[in-house]
Amino acid sequence: MERRIIHADMDAFYASIEELDHPQWASRPLVVGADPRGGNGRGVVSTCNYKARKFGIRSAMPVSRAYQLCPDALFVPPRMDRYMSISGQIMDVFRQFSPSIEPLSLDEAFLDCSGTDRLFGDSFALGKAIKRAVLDRTGLRVSIGVSSIKFIAKIASDLEKPDGLVVVQPGTELSFLNPLPIERLWGAGPRTCKILKEAGIYTIGQLAERPLDSLPGQGKSKIWTHLHRLSHALDDRGVDPERERKSVAEERTFAVDIEDEQRLERWLVDLAGELAYRLRKNSFLGRTVTLKYRFSGFETHTRSKTISSPVQTEIQLRTLALELWKSVDRKNRAIRLLGISVSHSADAKVAEVQPTLFPVSEHDDAPAIAEKDAKLESTIDSVNARFGFKMRRGLGHADYGA
């Protein structure tokens, strides 16, 4: 049976949700990110609508630069709870077309739709059906790429954004790839592309024409072998429904650098609360907690700790984050950014893991206390979802900048 792999990628996801919820904003360049405050804002662009992109604004760009490019743009803060809710609806739609789904992020996923021709028709009909179903359910548009080869489906979904549908028919993969710029090759980052261009390779077809041993380092590096295979449309990877997210993170860039220790600790407590909520919502289990901090001047550091069992409660996360923070000697330097992340561990895929209150505890009743904490936090989540407000999580500081 010939494979039929879909890559579905929402168009300007966060910005599109903001336009959906605020129709009056749809006619303006819109940036999801910090308020630049006259060009002095902190943080980066999460995403922007296509009107803003016409001014050269892009994701991950400093908001101060985005403001310089388009002072009239509307800058709005991200609303992760709302985006996660819509993401859940989108994934539900995808499951109507395939039980084999590999989410890559909140707004994109691979679907294995092999053998569904009798149900949904040819690849164009299938792509149109998915697009229509997402639009009907959420009011948002999605771009679709279809191919028998996974990475080609991903390339295809990006070629005609927004609201695109590109089908690469079996047997046409090489003619599809050859004229594309080398930057389109999945896994070829800026540094790799720079090296390839210095070697006179600008398109995927030009890479395919080169013998492997003529590439930098005689092509012995795994990355050259991998990219060379892709340039020949050789990729046997399938959709992996068991693919796990590697980490979940929360971070904040402050509007004004913070020196006060108590304010920084309060921010860590808030971040731990937000991150713990996301961990529960996504049923994510990880054993490594990482603290990220950035001084004025963009000097960035991390501190990590790995514990024996997955983090499951806000109290655990808060305790670990504060413990890592107390090990930092910042020499009274001001902090520009704080962040906390929890990393995935294969050991954390156990269906039921008994939580502990502390990373290492001498208290016999710690597991029982932690189990009680987990139940309490789950109950609070239910209350927040029902009544539309947040208990315990005190965000909204004037320090907020991203």
C-alpha cells in the first residue's frame, strides 16, 4: 500500500486566533508579543499576521525591531490557554481523518492517511476535506502538504501559505525538490546552508548532483549523509504517534530589568504555577527541571537538576526552581529574563508514577502529601475552567514584557 502522508500547518496560528476573537483587529498588522513601548519593549515576536509580514516582521524577531519596521502595528500579549484550547479542537479534527497523528507543536502535525482513498477520495479531495473541517470547527485556516514521503509533505505545506494545498504525486518527488532553494531542505539550518553555498550549492538539486564525498569533510558527518539522502528523496521515516514532546517551558522577559531578590522569587513562583498547569493539561512527564536566566546585555545561563521520578505537582516544581535559583551567584546584577522548563525522560512514560514532594525526602509521608497536592491542583484546574478565572496564579505584574 502506497503511503499518503499529510503535513497540516495552521496559518499564523496565534495571530489568527486573535483576529478570530477580535474581528476589528483583522484589518491591521498584528503582532503577538510584548508591547514595544515606543521601541523599547523586551522579548520577541511569537508570531504575526500576514499584513505584518509584508513589513518584514517575522517570528523570533525582537519586538523593538518589529516596532521599527511597523510602528502602526497592533501588539498584543500571547494567551496560551486560549491557543492550547483551540489546538485541542484542531487535533480532534485531525483524528477524524486518521488515528495515526504525530503532533509537532500546538499548530502542526503529520497524519498518516494511507489506504483512505475510498473514504476521502484522492489527495486533493482529502486535503480539501481536512481544510474544510478545520475551518468549520475553529474558524481558522490550515495549509496542507501531501506526499508519500514525510519531509516532502512538510516542505509542500509551506509553499503556498496561507490557506495552501500542495500535493506531490508519487514519482514526481525529485522534479519537485530539485529547483527549491537549499534552505527548504528539512534539517538544513542557517549555518549548514552557509557552508553549502560557500561550496556552490544553492538548490536541493545541486546537492543531489554532488557526490557525497565531495561535500565538506568528505561527507563523513551524519548531517551530510542525511541531507544528501533527502536531496534524493530518500526518507523512510513514517508518522510516529508515540513521538513525545521533549520539553515544556515558561519564560518571561521583563519590561524593566529586575534587581530585587523578592520580586525575582515571586516571578519564579508564578512561572512554576503556569508551567505546572501546562504540564497537567498536556499530561507531560519529565524528570529534569531547568532554570534559565538572562542578565542585562543578553548574557544567558541555565541550571538544571534531574530527579528520580517525574515532576507532577506545582509544589515540586516551585521547590526545585527556587533551589536552583539559590545556587545562582548573580553578584547583584539585574535580571532581564527568567524561565523554567521540564524536560522529557523515557523513564517518565510509566502510566502511573507515585509523586514525591521533594527531590530527595526523608519524610515517610511525602508521597501521600504529594498525591494530595496533585488532586488539589487538578480540582483547582477544574474550577478555573468552569468559572473562567485563575486561582493561585498571580500573573499580571507590571514587570511583564513578553
